[in-house]
Amino acid sequence: MMSTAAHRDEQQAPAAAAPDRRSARSSGRRRAAGPSDLLLLPALAFFGVFAVVPLIGVVVLSFTEWDGLGTPSFAGLDAWTAVLSDPVTWNAIKLTFLLTIVTYLVQFPLSLLLGTFMAGHQKYRELLSVLYFLPLLFSAAAIGIAFKALLDPNFGVGRALQLPFLQQNFLGDPKLAFWTVVLVISWSFVPFHSLLYQAGVRQIPATMYEAATLDGAGRIRQFFAITLPQLKYTIVTSSTLMIVGSLTYFDLVFILTAGGPGNATRILPLDMYLSGFRSNQMGQASVIAVILVVVGLTVSLALNRLSGADSMESQMEGA
């Protein structure tokens, strides 16, 4: 009798445990699937209202003739033809790409080296980090006004220190204005990207450097063999922000030179503003805006595709 009862209990135990295993598997599938897609609706609605709808409106305006006050009238491809045949716009496109390339070549190495330097925990590095990050505290308008005053050939720092080199008309000379704008932009944004690299370097496991030191690798060898490869995705993120962000520079350039002297610093965002709010040609300004959006999206997608950033995986030790 006892053996028969024990045999029945053994048959009933797996049957009782089966629902538990099925519920565990279903809960595991729910955890693997992640949160519900319904949680995306508020963000998608916000993005649609404040990004997609205005973009559609700009595309529609690019096919109209409008002075910003009356009623827009359909003009077909007139605005596109006028913009694409305007030498001022082509000069703005050339200056925009030149500004993108030059500012990247200046900002990337400086940001990488400063970020790596500031990642150390020595007290003197932390003190210098505070000084390096000061430009992050100032608005673009404040930076533009300050540099415009400092570089004034009559009342600026060159006149105060009696240094002939600094008494040049940096913002009024067509040969110097563009390069001066590049330096001011780089000074403004290098601290932000240095902060990204500082955070990236501090996430690299210290055991990797300890092992490299035991193998006899010096600081320079460790930088190229460990630091740079581990910063791959930080470099991708920073480079994307630098390149795509350079297509939207407006406030600094407007305050420093307003596109002058002549058209020496009239980049595309500034050309869009001057066309729309100075010349009252909203259709042509919308065309330039569409060009900026297309170029920005193309560059961003190309960078992500070429770098493999769309399939990022953790580079942390043990991940």
C-alpha cells in the first residue's frame, strides 16, 4: 500500500511542477521581449508634433513664394531653381563643408588628448579640468560678444597689450575671418567633447593597463593599443555630433561676423536666415533648410553605417 501511494505521488509531482515551468518560461519570454511598445507613444507623439510636422511644413513652403507676411502661393520649382543657380548659395555650401572638415580636424585630436589627460585622478589634473570646462558655462551669445570685443583691432586685447600681431582685423579681413571663426567655434566645443572622452577613458578597466605595463608597454603604446580601440564608440558618437553639429552653426557666426566681410563666412544656416528674414524669401530659405536636413541625415546615417555603431556592443570587461 505504501509503495503504491508513493508511486502515485511521484506521478503527480511532475504534473504539479509542469505549470510552474511553463509560467517561468512565459515570464522569461516577457522579460526578453522588454517593455511594451505602447510606452513609445508619448515620445513618438512629441517627436511627430515638434519635428516631423514642422519638417513637412518646410518642405511644402519650399514649393511656394512667400514673403513671411501674406498668403503663400504655389510657385512650383521656382525657389529650388533660384537657390541652386545662386552663386552665393554654392559659396555657402562650399564654406559649410570646409568649416565642417576644418573644425573636425581641430576639435577631434584636441578633445581626445584633453579627455585622456583629464581622466587621471591626480589633483593637478582635476584642477586643470575645471579650467578646461569653463567654456561650457558660457552661452554662444556671450562667447561671440566676448571674442568680438577681444579681437577688436582698436580696443581689443592686442591694443591693450601693444602686440602688433593681435592688432590685426581678424573679423574684418576676408582672409582671416573664416579661420578666426573656426578657432572660436573649436574653443567653444572642445570642452564638451573632452568630457565625453574623459568619461569613456574612465570606463576602461584598469586591469588592461596593468597587464600592458607588466608586458613592458609604455604610455604611448598603451594609448594606441588600449585607449583608442576601447574608445571606438565614443569616437563615433563624438564625431557624429561634431560633423552634424557643424551644419547648424549659426549664433556664433552671426554674432561674430554676420556672414561677412562680404560672404567670407556666410555658411548655409546663416544663408538660410538672411534669405528668409532679411530678404523676405521664405520659399528659398525653406529650400536651404531642406538641403541642410538631407545632408545632415545622410552624413549621420553614413557615419553610423561605416562605423558599425548601429550594432554597438559593450566593451566593458566581462560584458
